[in-house]
Amino acid sequence: MHNPLRSEADAFRWVVTIGVAAVAVIALTLLTRPVFGVVLAAALLGFGAGIAYRSSRGSERGPVELTRGRDGRHRVLVVANETVGGEALLEEIRERCREKDCEIFVLTPALAGSRAAHWASDVDEAIELARQRMELSLIAIKELGLKAKGEIGDSDPNVAIEDALRTFPADEIVISTHPPQRSRWLEGGVVERARERIDLPLTHVVVDVAAERSVS
Amino acid sequence: MESATVALGHGHEEHHGPPEANQSSRIDRQTLGILLFIVSEVMLFGAFFASYFFLRVVVNPSEWPPHPYELPVAVAGINTAILVSSSFTIHYALESIRRGNRAGLKLGLVLTWLLGATFLFIQINEYVHIGFSDRDLAFGSIFYGLTGLHGAHVFVGLLLLSFATIRAFRGHFGPAAKDHLGVEVPGIYWHFVDVMWLIVYTAVYIL
């Protein structure tokens, strides 16, 4: 969901828009009869509500802004939460970085238990769990001989990716999820939206944590 | 977004107490705070508007305003223009500091404060000369209730602008977004106050 009122500049645009609408209603009312002003006000209110709803759904957003590193190092943004320590993911990272000067950035969105918890910012426990998983995965990645750092991200994975790309000049993205029948990220279209909005190579890795545990 | 770059071996041991609050870079906490406050204010104004439209539409008196009362539409219209102008001046102040123009910031803030104070002065003058009080029918109560509620918000906005102006003259604020939140947040509030007046003026004085 896109917040249409993020800054003073946004608020000013609202003042100008509502001001123009108010002038139209006032002019029509003074030139004709109040009932015409009421009808125009209702129509403008409905139109405005429609526009606000449309923009809040994110339909007017552009592609994600990217930063680029200039030192020849290959940078991989790895996005994972519960699957962050999965063997399949580590294997993919090893493959991506074979014979390259590679840097890994592990982004672990703090998964809120519910939408209500997300809106209430009740994510302390989720952050702590994400931090623990991320730290273990950083150890595992560094054991592969790779440079790695990590960050806890927004509980919306797509927002977390956008946030991370503002500071980490990734060359490619790896998103790790549970298998389709268990993955809330896949159900929510996280990978598809990332592909649509981010102009970077993106690899989707499926990690079956339960199967890996049973094998080990 | 919270950063948790980990130094192996000792990163986690140094952390005490509950984990740091998560913050997305989508919006800073101060701006989110004023937006949530504005949401509550919209509900407050909504309650007053509900009363107003109940009186006008459901009770449906034969005359509105009731005879012999009249509302000073022209004077309030000029007052509306004054208040809306102040949105442009506060925006100018913000745009100035974003470009590092401190003189523009000060000028914009002073002009905004003066326009806001002028609006409030004219409104008080209107109350003195309007010819009815809040005890005169439900019409008087809702008129003073709605416009008075808005006037109180202008007063609070002027207080916030006063703090911002004093700080600007003391050399506070800078071009970076985090360095002028003390103007950005009152600016958002001031725009809200302007929008509410546009709605109050249109609904109460015009329609």
C-alpha cells in the first residue's frame, strides 16, 4: 500500500487540489444555486476518493531506484527469512559467487504474525527471530569464504527489498521461499512483484526446510 | 529500516534489552506521528460535521441561516484567501531550506505566521460583529463549534510555527531531510488546518 501523504510537499499538493475543487464548488454555488454546488462537491468527493484509492493501491508507482557499485565487485542481495539457513540457498549463493569477488547482503524481513500486528508495529519478537536466523546464515555464508553482512527489513518483503536497494548496490537478487504449497510470500506474489518492479536479474530459490532436516 | 550489520563473534553479546524498534525508510517516525494525529483530528472534525449536516439535512429547517441571522460570506472569503496563501508561504519556507536558503526559510516562516495571525484576528473580529452567539439556536452552537474548533487548531498551528520560527532565527535546520523535520511536521499540520478551513468555509458559508 502506498501512502499518498508522506511529506509536506505531498500535503501541499493536497491543499492545492482541494483548493481548486473548493473554488469550483464556491463559484458554481454563487453563480447558480446551492444544490448545484452540492452535486459538484459530491461528484468531486467521489472522484477524489477514487483517485486516492487508486494511488494507495500502488498503480502509479514507477520502477525501483537502483544504486550501482563501481569497484568491479559482484554484489548479491539475498532475501530470506525462515529459509535463510537452507542448504539450497547456500548452494545457490556458492554458485552465484563462484570465481568472483563477491559480496552478499542478507536481507531478512521481520515477519509480523498478522496484518494487525504489522499495522500496530507489534514486531519486536519477529525482529529478534529474524536477527537470530540472519546471524546464523551470515556465519554459514562466511564459512563459504564470502564477504557478508545483513539487515533486518520491513515486514513487507517488497518494501524491504526497495529499502535495501537504496543503500546496497546489488547486481542481482536471490529470493528464497518455502515450497509453493507452504509459502506466504509466493501466495502474496512477492517474487512476481519484485520481477515487475526491479530491473535486476532475480533468482527464486525454493528451500524445503522440513525435507532438509529429515535428510540431515 | 533497522540496520543490523553483524560483526561475527561479538555482535549479539553487546545487545541488551528489547530489540530496537523496526523502522521502514518509507516514512520517518515524526512524520508518521503527525499523520496519525491528523487522522484523529479528521475524526474529531467529522463528528462536528456530522452534527452540522444533521441539523441542516435531517432537521431541515425552513431557512438556513435562520432569520434574521446572516453570515459574512465576503469577509470570510477574504480570510480564506489569507489562510490558503499561508500554505504557499510555508511551502516556500520548506523548499528554501531544502535548497539551503536560510533567508527564504525565515521569510517563509514569518510570512506564514503573520498570515495565520491575521486570519485568527479577522475571525475573532467576525465573532464580535456577527450578531449572534453560541447560545442562539442550534445554528449558533454549531457555527461557533465548527469555526471555533478550527480557530483553536489555527492557534495551535501558530504555536508550532512560533517554535519553528524561533529555531530558524537561532540557526537551526539544514537542507537534509532529517535536519528540517522541525519545519516539515508543523508544515504538514498547517496544510491540514488549511484544508479543514476550505471544507468548513464551503460547507458553512457557501452551500
